[in-house]
Amino acid sequence: MKLRIVCAGKIKEKWLADGISEYVKRLSKYTRVEIVEVADSPDTLPTAQALDQEGKRMLSKIGAGDYVVVMDLHGKQMTSEEWAEHMISGFEKGGAELVIVIGGSCGLSPEVIARANERLCLSKMTFTHQMTRLIILEQVYRGFKIHNNEKYHK
């Protein structure tokens, strides 16, 4: 199995990069993880133009047969148990590969949202797109633990 996370921008904070590395390491027991960073658009661009540019770069990293979950404020919220089922189902539907897309600070382009097989919202609260990477990796790890009936803290 392979998890590919397509996201805008680079992680600059060491503590966040360390957390992401830790969960990538933990996940190696269950799946290969590839994090694909596309260039984020400058803040000086109008939002629509920035979303369009980032969206085109993201879509170029997504294959026609990929099962795609986008992180979207208007997506479905799930419990960790529900996510575990959806995640495994996504791997199965995607030919053992699941793609999760995390937009930049302005969100996702309509074209990226339209390409999604599922729209997922982590919370009604807002998180930075950088922190979302760490949170989703933790939830993927938790999902594998749940799916395999392995002990993990609650």
C-alpha cells in the first residue's frame, strides 16, 4: 500500500517537520508514505489566481485511477473509527494507493475539489495547512491501528 499526500508549500518549522517525520516512520509498518509538495502561490496574487495555479500543480501529481480524498472545510466529518473504514476502502478502490490532498492557506481550487472521490473535514475549527499534514498523518496511523485491532491510546 502507498499513501501519497499532495500539499501546497514546504514545512519550515522544525518541531512540525519532526512530528511529521515521526508519523511517517510509524506508518512504515503499514504503508509507504510519499509527501509531494507543490509550490504555493505568493500572497500577492488574487485568491482565484493563486488557487488556480496551485490546483494545476496539484492535479499534475494525481493519476487518473487514484482514489483522492481532499481536506475541505465543507467535507464530511468522521470519527476515527469511521475514518479507518473509509481509509482502507480508499486504498482498495485506488489499487492500494490513496491520495490525500491538502490545500494551501487559501484552500483548494474548484477543479481539485471536483476531482475528489471524497471530501473530508478534520474539524469545525481551522488548522493551518502545515499542521493539517501532521494531524492527518496521525489519523492515518490511528486508522491502521483501529483497522488491525491494535492498541493505541484514546
